Amino acid sequence: MSTPLSGTGAARIVATMRAAKPWWASTSIYQVYPRSFADSNGDGIGDLPGVVSRLDHLVELGVETVWLSPFFCSPQRDFGYDVSGYRDVAPEYGTLEDAQRLIDEAHRRGLAIVFDLVLNHTSDEHPWFIESRSSRTNPKADWYVWADAKRDRLGRPAPPNNWRSELQLPRAWQWCEERQQWYLASFLSFQPDLNWRNAEVRAEMFDMVRMWLRRGVDGFRLDIFGSCMQDAALRDNDRWPRIYGGIPRLQTPNRTLNTEDCFALAGDLRAICDEFAPDRVLLGEVFGPSSVLRRYVSDGDRAGLHLVFLFDFLAARYSASVYRALIERFERDFPAPMAPTYVLENHDRTRSLSRLGGDQRKARVLAALLCTLRGVPVLYQGQEIAMENRYIPLADAKDPVANVVGKRLPEWLNRALPERLNRDEVRTPMQWTAGPNGGFCPEGVTPWLPLHDNWRERNVETEARDPDSLFAWYRTLLALRTERAALREGALELAPEEARDVIRFDRIAAGERLTIAANLGDSPARVRLDDGATLLATSDRGCALDHREVTLAPHAAIVALRAR
Ligand code: ISL
Ligand code: CA
């Protein structure tokens, strides 16, 4: 490959060098789900050479960091989140050389690249687990979390405590005949939890982390990091159902999630990253109230993860007051120099446009907030071209979560749920062109999941030609983010509520003040800008600015430069 560094890429590198803050505090992240991104060899499965062939799309879009879901050796029962070899690439995705080429090609374009580490568990087909489960005395006997059975009233073996898996319904313990013991599986039964109290496990995993850092990756997204270390004494969770971090739970996860030991592990991982220059980033997938999650980033004097996902926007109602309350909370819990993150969708959750009833005006409002709020925006592949959930009945699901939890549900109930139980629905192939298979894989090949029916109208090629597309709007916003110091690293001032459906805030850096205003209501709204302003970008041509006052069309957003 010999694409020259594009203008945007170069501008970005210069902007990053000039920045006073570390690059990761103001970057923008794009999640690639490799299996569904681009298939280079016609087997219907996306792969690493496919990702390399499409990196220019990310440069054109204007994101700065690419995060790839796992492509390591795996039996693919959870599509890569069940790792059977951390140091090599699954053959369907490519080779170690392909992974290296991906790192290098990303860097050549000025993109940072982040891999996905599943530290909490391995596949039950990992050689470590096969050995560990074989007896109570083998060299890896203590590499996973094993516990003796209790006896129930009838004398039958019962699990050691009441812990439920992160999927709520199944319990967290799985029985092993060979050892006559239970092993912990915080997610699915075939994903046994590693024992992070074992010094050999820590040494091996830390060494693997260093191997990828030496190869040049810019950091890691850490899969269900808050589940890595549970209560050492295996005490019961409080058994009361509760909503914790916005998620309804059948029991309070006080002994299983976000333990003191997890916060300490964050610090240990940070120390490893800090051995390397330039700066690397650790982005934790953690669940809980933001006031608790903050401890992963900064716990007393000790630095931990650089960033954590804040998932509240994934489920929040489209409403100015709901969003305002969330922004206030994130600003309170993650004040500068910490940076909050903003996430609208990912490979596990309902597509944001589907949540918005398919209304692209609303998607544009959300895009404006995502790209102009203080902190790090995270986009999921296809979000930029208005991809939506593709309904796939539970009976056809490839997703193991749908198969474990969902198969018990009647289909009518599944359809009525606000969240997709069958995660296949948000993992359909990326829509590149109006051609066969949307350009994801060659004509005549059956992609591993069906495409959304709307691929002929909604695809990168078509949207790139249309100046009014969602893709064009994202490009405008991300370009502004790169150019404007106020957006990249300025302070945020949230305006008090002025009208029920309006949300408005300022971003302020030395010598520059920007106002972002959005109308989330069905009628036009007026916003006063007393000292005058110039319109930099609008999501809707129906927005008018007369220097001191802007009239926002229904479900429209603007970015304006304020006179000083
Ligand atoms: O997918 C979910 C529910 O259906 C989420 O709540 C999920 O439990 C949570 O996002 C953790 O997900 C992560 O770890 C899983 C993997 O299957 C997901 O794809 C990953 O994002 C196990 O490794
Ligand atoms: Ca392939």
C-alpha cells in the first residue's frame, strides 16, 4: 500500500502535537467489529486485510483512533470474546503479519490503534483451561477461580454462593465433573474467569500486554474489566434486586463487581503502559454509577485506566432534560484533566437510530452532542451512515447470549424489548456500496450475517456523494473538532435550562468560545446569543442566525463561534 498521508491525517497530527493535553484525552474513537467490517478473501467473514483496505474511510470520516473488537485465536462461540490464544490471530481474520500491517498502516495515516483485551475470562477451549480443569493438582490448577461445592438440604452439591452471571438469569458457577468443583464464569458458561490472584496468571497476562505494546498498539479496550476480581472470601451478594449504574439487576453486585481489587488491578495495568512511550491508553468497559467508575481512573494518588466507557447515553430517553442531567453528572464525576466518554451504540446494544424511531434529524442532534461535548466520543461502525438494527428472530440467532437467555422468550416479547437480546441485529455487515452484498463481500458469497435491507440506499459510497447525508454531517463535526482547540480541549459550560426542549453549552479555550445549541422539540426554538455569533455548522438548513439570535428548526443543532 502506498497511499500518501492525506491532508486531514496530517492536520490531525499537527493538531495533536500542538495540544497541551495527552492525545487520548481528546481523541475520537471508532469501533470496528472485524467480523462484519470488510471481507477480503470471500469467505463471508470480515478480516484484518479487509480492515486495512478500508482504513481510508476512517481518515475521511475524521476519527482519530480505531478500536478493533477481538480477532485473536478463538473458537468464536462468542465471536472472539472467548479467547483461546492471546498472542496470535484467529485464522479466519488473518495472521500475525496482518495484525502488524494493520498497526503500521493505521499509524501511517495518523490513526491511533487500540486492541480489545479480554482479561476477565478465556474460552473453555484455551489450553490453560483444558489443563486447569483436568485435575486439582496440575500446574495450572489455580489459574481459574475454582471452589468446592456446598451441600444443599438434600446433600447434593450446590454452588459456593449466590452469585449470578453478568447476564443475570444464569448463575455464575459451572460444575466440573473431573474436579468435582465449580468454576466461576461471570459471563457465559464457556468463558471461565481467570484467577487474577494467581501470580503466574498476572505475569503471563502482563507479558502478553507488553508484547502487543512493543508491536506498537496505542492501547487497549478492556472487556468487562469490573468483573476481573470478585470477593476473595466468596461472600454472597446482597440478594435484593436493584438498578445499579442504570442497569436492572436481580441482585446487588456488591461482592462481584467493581471491587477494591479491581481498582488496584487498574493501577497495575497502568504501570505497565507507563513503561512505554509515547503514551498508550487503557479504556475500561465497566458498569456502575459514574461516581464509582471514576475510581478506575483516579483512586487516591494512584493513576489507573485513562478512560472508562460511560454507557448512560445508550439507553437514555431522547430529551433535553435527560441529556442535561447526564452531562452535569459526567462533568461532576470526571472533571478535567479527566475526560468523560460519550457512547451512543456498540456491538452489544441497540443501534441509536433504531432507538430514535429512524428519525435522522434526531440522529444528527445526537451526533452534534457526541462530537462537541467535552471528552472522548466513541462511534460504532455504521453509525456514521445511519445503519439500523436488522430484525433477526431468536430462532435464527448466532449470538450465544440470544441462545442462552433469549431462547426462553416468546418471539412477540423479544420484539417488544427496548434492547436487542439477539446481538446479531446490530452486527450485520458494514454497508459500503449499493452493489452486491453492500461491498462487504464479493457477489455470490453468503455473508456470515444477512445485510440490512436498506443497504442500497444507505452505504458509504452513496452517503459520501450526498452533502446532506448523516455521513457528511459527521465529517463536518469531526473536522471542526480537529480544527478548534475549544472543542478538542476547552472547558465546558452548560447553560441553565432556558426552554424545555433546548440544550445549550459553551466550549471555551484561550481566545475562543463556541456555542452548541440543540432543539430536541417538535416546534422551532429561539436561542439568544447576546454578543453575536457566526454559524460554523448546522444540522438543518431550517436554522437561521441573525447574529444575536438563532432560530433552531425542530430537532436541529448548531455550532456557532461567539464574538469575543
Ligand atoms: O451484551 C450484553 C447483554 O446482552 C452486555 O450487557 C454485556 O454483558 C456487556 O456489554 C459485556 O460485554 C462484553 O463482554 C462480553 C461480550 O460478549 C461482549 O460482546 C462484550 O462487549 C463477554 O466477553
Ligand atoms: Ca474473510
